[in-house]
Amino acid sequence: MWAVNLHRLGFEMVGLWPKSKCTKKSLWPKIWIGVVFILLIFVSNIPMICAVIEVWGNMILVIDNLHTTLPQLIISIKYVIFRRKQTGMFKIIKCLALYSVDLLNHIIMNNYNYKYIVNYNIRNQKLYL
């Protein structure tokens, strides 16, 4: 559950966590998304692309710069895709939340039953796994 909360916090910071339908409409989240996208493009992507263009003749330096530039470009593309598919992502997150609670209960019960069976069999000097 801590991983879901960690992802939720990160997605909320960049404005990608889907809101429930009962929340009121506000202009601030749309402005925040625009600010994050502009910062992503103009602060990180354009300088990195310019650095790749500057060292274009030297293959080793180009590969070294692409090592950081390509992941940053992929993050920008994912940001746009997540923003457009936010309603579909909300449905997936709801399903994962329901599934994770059921899975957590299943793991807890199986872990309890496993400990009980192993302890019982160890006391009887028969270990059946």
C-alpha cells in the first residue's frame, strides 16, 4: 500500500492523479499542468537537445548526452499521454485498489495458514510442504 501512496503523491504533484467525479471544477489544476509541462520542455528538454547538437561530431559525447536526453524526452511524451488518458487511468487505478486490498487479505491469510501448518508439522516431527 505504501507504493500506491508514493505514486499517488508523485502523480498529484505533477497534476496527473485523476480526481473523482464529485469534486468541483477548478482552473488551478489546469494551470499547474501547463506550468509543469512548460518547465519540463523549456528547462530540461531544450537544453539537453542543444547539448546533443553541439557535440554532434563526436560519437562518444553524443552517446553520453543521449544517455540522459532520451529518458527525459520519453518522460515528456509519457506526461502528455497520461494527461490525455487520465479518465482511463482513473478506472485502472480503481481496479488496482480493489484488487490490491483483496490480494493483501489473501496474502495475510495464506501466510497465517502456512505458519500454522509448518509449526504443527514441526511439533509432530513431520514436515509436509
